[in-house]
Amino acid sequence: MKSSAPFKYLFFILNFIFWLFLALFSSKLIVDNVTSGHHYSNAVFSLTYLKNSGAAFSLLENAREFLIIISVAATTLLFAYVYHNKALHYISLSFLALLSAGIMANCHERIVFGYVRDYINLKFITFPVFNMADIFITIGVIALIAILLFYKGR
């Protein structure tokens, strides 16, 4: 590894820990408040607690073990990619950490609860209820695709 490579990997790990903590803490805080009778709603979204035993859009419902294996494998591959790719820019590392943390936050909930706790319900469109980890995954994927398409080779 180059001299800056260990710092980049540390940067990635610290980002991962931060985003993972934020996803898990926000889920706990919101779910605890919603289930104890506090409600929030406006024209854009409401907080609606649902137990999701599947993946996105309730695909693979009740395939908990399979989803856990896929999540651990995906995160392991992302960590290995970061470790072995010394040329990654800090922006890419940030989005890879965000993506990894989102995957592992949902995996953690599947392991601990047997389901993923979803709570953000968009009111202006018909869309499945989702959580903060899902936002992290979506942003991470979109940003990494944009980086690959527009900044490859720079």
C-alpha cells in the first residue's frame, strides 16, 4: 500500500462507522417515538412504522437468511474493493462507505429483529415505505454510477 493508502482506508472505515451509527440511531429514535404515540405528517411525508420482512419493494419476502448472506457478501466485497484499490478518491470512498453502511444497517435489523424497520412514507407519490438505510443505499448507488460515468479516468 502507498503511504496515503492506510489513511484512505481509515477514512473509509470512519465514514462507514459514522453512517452506520446514524442509520441505526435514526431508526431507533423514530421507531421508538412513532410506536409510543408520537406522529409526524406534512404534505411531503409522514412517519409510518412498518415491519418489512423482504428487500426493496418487499421483494424476497421472508427470505431473511438469504438477504443476510447477500448483505454480508456485498459489504465484504465493497471493503475488499476499497482495500485493494489504492487510487480511489475521497469522494468515492465516502459514497462507498455510505452504501456499505446502508446495506449493513438493514442487515443488522434483519439479524436483530428478523425484519427491517421502515418508517418514511412519501405522500405525494405512491411509493413503498422506507428507512434511512435505504436512502443511504440509493444515494450511494446513484453517486457511484455518476462517478463511473462522468469521472472515469480523471
